[in-house]
Amino acid sequence: MFGRLLTNIYQKLPTIGVLSQGYINPMINQTRSVSGALKGIRWDPMPIHKVLRCRFPRPKETKRVKQGFKARMSTLHGRKIIMRRILNGKSILTH
């Protein structure tokens, strides 16, 4: 709604004479000449610099799976760790 309002206002400004006097965009003639000069240049749609990263598993997810509740409860020493944290009064037992 707001965008449509702006386009309507911008379309009616030339009839008022504001755009012709250069009040809105005083650089309008320079931008047209620059865009005309750049027509001969071929722009590549794909960027040259490509960085591929493996984004999964994230470090926190790996830590959660490795030191999570199910992993702790599956072994004897894991259950000892959980019991020690309970006795120390920790509210968060595992990741």
C-alpha cells in the first residue's frame, strides 16, 4: 500500500513541474548518461568469488548430539555425570 502510494505520487510529480525543475533528483541527467555508457559492458550474473562452505552440522548441534541427554544416559559414566550435576544443583544437566 505504501509503495503504491509512493509510485502514484512520483508519477504525478512531472505534471506539477517539480521533476522538470530538478527538485527531487538533481543528478537525473548524469545518471541517464552513465547508464547509456554502461550498455556495452556485459555483466556476469554469477559472482566471480565463490566460497563454498559446509554449513551442517553446526558446532552446537555436534556438541548437543555428542553430549546430550540420551548419550549421557546410555553409558555408566554419563549417568554419573548427570547425577553429579543434579547433586550440585545445576538446572541444565546436558546440552
